[in-house]
Amino acid sequence: MAITRPSACSPQQRTLRWAVPFCLLIVVNGFWGCQKISSALQRTQVPDMGPRLANSVKLTFDPAFSKLTLPYIDGCNSPREVNVGEDATSIMIDATAKNFTAVTVTGGIAATVQPDTEIVITLQRSNLKLFADSVYDRVPADITLDTLVTFKDATGKELGQQTIAFTHNQRLILEPQGRRCEFGNIGEFVHDAGITLATHFIGAARTQLARPGNPPSAVVLPSPAKLSSAATTQPAKGTPSALSFRATVLDENGNLVFEGGERIRVRIDLVNGGEQELQGVTATLTGTASLLAQFPTATLTVGRLQPGQARSIEFAATLPQAVQQQKAELHVAISTAGTNAQPPSQTLTLSVQPTGIKSDDVDQIPAMASGFRQPDTYLLSIGIGTYRDKRVTSRKFAPSDAEIVSRYLQSIGGIPASNVRLLQDWKALRPDIDEALMDWLPSRMNKDAVVLVYFAGQASVSSTGETFLIPYEGTLASTSRAYPLKDLEAALARLHAKQTLFLFDGIVSRVGLDGKTKAALPQWNPPGSATLHIIGVNGIGRGLEDDQHQHGLFTYYLLRALRGEADTNRDGDVTVGETVSYLSQKVLWASKAHMNQEQRLLIAPALRATDPLAALILAKPAAIRGAEAH
């Protein structure tokens, strides 16, 4: 195969590329080089679509396509734009190289093999749309791309044209940071749209350019990102169908379980990999009756599919609030008119459960994790429900929340009882907090120490944004008996622990009872702090209390997270990163869906997947998770 390489690649980069079966090293308009293709190896790749064909192909991209950027509005209502053309063009070049003998690109370095075919990709329509969402801290988004693909022979004679039009759907996730403006997975979203486009493009190109002895193989569609369940067609025995499809069910909040009140979407990606137009294409859902009844229709008409054409459709439904826990199935069948061979149906398996679990379930302390101990982890758990100053609003469940959090972390968090200090109500005076931070903890520290501080109760913020925790004897009228957050931070810093984590569930009020104090946002992350702050309420306001389950809403879902619901990768460990993601979704969703209010978490500083603290194990609830699976 003819490959043009940029000379700037390092030996290490060249080794990386040649380690895979095939890599395209090519530069077009300065867009593609070593860094681009190296990073692409870490993402979803275009699937194998059959043996390489003999054609030598020249790709010509319309500048409107290769330089395409699409505007959008971020989570803070600020205008932004995302580069779509660069990633999509790079992916299409790579896909072409995997399917044909040689490939060059107009505007790139001249090829050593004369192309026998030119493929021109012209942008006809594009759009990026974000939808308002009242459930979960995720934003549904669509990228629509409509391209015209023109095939020419070596003399420039047109061989044919095909239109590739599709809409790629995904949920954009707001990064868990202070203002929650940017979508952390928008790059992945654009990349997956490029994979979809490239797959459809190769299906069309293989159909158009197949030569005797090299018939086009059935197209295998890529796995969409963040899907809870998926099924792929397999070639049927006998005459294969020209139509292939992939059915996926999209998990609304990312916890791989469908709950009461949650939206459920069944997406079907279809492609006509044959040489004839398909007519009367129809999609049908069957399966568990109670689940099927929630869909407005069980049949969708696709219509016609031209050779190489791809299309995506969706069935959508909302589960009722009251659902019965069950394992359910949906069967997806695709049919066409006439005597064409039909692709085999696909089965999607779903887990459905009620929205909430009983309070006695979450209050039942999970069985101790066998063999899991964290002797270097320490917990200071503080819960203040009633204050000496009766003008301070009470928190009904704060003392019991502090206790149950401590018991959970001893049982499935592996923390020895001797490493836990519990302070409740009148035993949570400022001197008690000082004693724990300045006397009890320092003598126990070592280079591997991890310190967790949980506080359920009241906090206040001054007109300058300085934040104070309110101990039992504290008041909102002044800060003289409050516990400044900067003092807590200083005490934690002096411990020189390997990692520190602070969790807050409660009310944040302004200092002063006259209501005249100027409003300011609390500063939970002082400069120089090495502590991760997981704050149950963003800004000034009240962290909601769940009377049904008798916990602070934040703490209720924290307990559920520790029990195993946050373990999205199902490896038996609940990490800080998984817990933050779970809480950010669940608390906002539950506050909107069941309390007609909005409670958002604040994570300060922003926690990224690569941060060491994100991998810290909080619990190992293998026994609980296994029990819930039955």
C-alpha cells in the first residue's frame, strides 16, 4: 500500500503506528500528523468491513467539510464551537486506507501509486443541536451530517453519486467542576459521529467500487459510546441479507439500570450493504409486555434505503414512576418488502427496578467486605441536627447520617473502628473538632494516610465568600463561634496525608440573621488546598432532606453509591470518581423528579478521570452487588 509519511514523527511514534495491523500516516493541510493518529488509537476505531479491495483511491474533501466547525451553547449559556471536520476527515482517511490498496488525499503529499478512482466528499448540510433536559445532569445532543459522495474514474468520468445523511445522538455530560460549563465528553461525541459517518461512507464506497473477486462484505456498525446494552446482526446461513443493523438501548443516567420515571431509548442504525434499493423497510419491537406497553408505537417505518445508504431511527418511552423490579427483554426485528433475505432479529436485555429502595434497606448495614482493609484510612464524621442557638435551622437526620456513614465505611470501606471518630450534636463543639484534627489524627499519620471528613449540618458564608462550618455552639448571627473552613484546611494540610476528602450535606446560609448581609458564593476550595470537596449543595441554599427515606438527599444517595450502585464498571470497587459521577446525576435527578426543586452538587476542584484521587477506593461491596443482581 502507498503511504505518505510526515518526517516529523519520532521513532517511538513510528513504532506505535506500525505495531497495529495498519496505520495511515499522512498530512493534509497540516491537519494530520503523529499526534493526531496516536491519540486516535485510544478511541473507537472503524470496524473491519471486509477484505481490502484492489482500488487505488484519491480522496478529495470539500473545504466546507474538512474545516467544519459547529457552534453550540455551553452549560453556562456561553457560545462555543467544536471542530467536527478535522476529526471526521482523519477518520475517513484511516477507514479508506483499511479498505483499499492505496489512498492519497488531494492537497497532501503526492502519491507514489497513481489512483484509479477519485472520491469527492461534499458537505450538503450540517447541524449540532442541544436539547433542554429536565432529568439528569446530561444534555441530549444531535449532530446531523449530510454529505454527497461522488465517484470518478482515473479520467475524471463520473461513476455515480450517493448521499450519506445521518443524525448521531448522544448525551453530553457536564464536567463536575465549579461552574459546570463545559461538556467533558464532547470530543468523544464528535469522534463517534465521525466513526458513524466513516462506516456509512465505506459501505457506500465498497458497494460502488467492488470488483469481481472482491465482493463487498456486510457492513458491521460501530459500537456507540455509553450504551447499556447492544446487539449486532450476524450473517444468516444461506443467502445473507443486504440489510444489516445494530440495535442499542441507551441508559439515561449511566448506572446500567432502568428506574421508574427514567426515559428509555432504543436506537437502530441500519445500512444497505447491497447493490439494489431496499423498499418498505420497517422496524418492529416485541418483548416483555409491561415494558412494551410504555412505547407509543411498536412499529416504525424507515421506507427506502438506497445502496450504501444508512439511516438511524429511535423508539422512545418513559417508564412509569411505579415499576416492578424485573429482568425484561426487547426484540428488534427489521423487515423489507419483497423476497429479500431478512436480517436476524436482535434481543436486548434490560434490568428494571423501582425508583427508590426502602429506607430499611439502605439503613441495613452491608455485610463486611471479606479481606478488604484500609488500615491507613481515617474518618472524622460529624452530624449536628439541633443547635444550642434555636434560631439555627435544624437538620432532622444529620446525627444519624453521620453515624450510618461511619458504619458503612467501617463495614464495606475497610476502615478499622479505631480509625473512626464520630461527633454528634452537643459532642460536636469546636474544641471537639479541634481535638480530632490536632490531637487524634496527627499521631496516626504516615505517607500512605487517607483522611475523610464528613459534615452534616449548617454552614455560613460571609459577604466576602469566606465559608464557616457551624459547630453545636455556633450561630448564624456572627462568626465568633463558627469554625472557619480555612482552619479546617490548615489542619488537614498539617497532616501531610497522601489524600484528603471533605463531604458536606446540609444548609449554606448567609452570616447574619437580619437578611441584610450581601450575598456571596461560598468559597469551598481555598487557594493551595489539596483536598477534594464534594459539597451537596451548590451555592447558598438548603440541601434537601428525604423524609421518605429519613436521610439527607445527598447522604441517601451516597449510601446507595457505597452499596455498589456507583460501581458502573462492575469491578467490585466503588471509587471516588464513580461516586462523584453517580451523586452528580442522582441528586439532581431525584430533587427534580420527586421534590420539584433543584439540588446540584459542587465538586471543587474539578475531578478528572486521570486524577489519582478519582481511583481511590471508598468501598468494596461485592456481596451487596451480587445479591442485588438476583
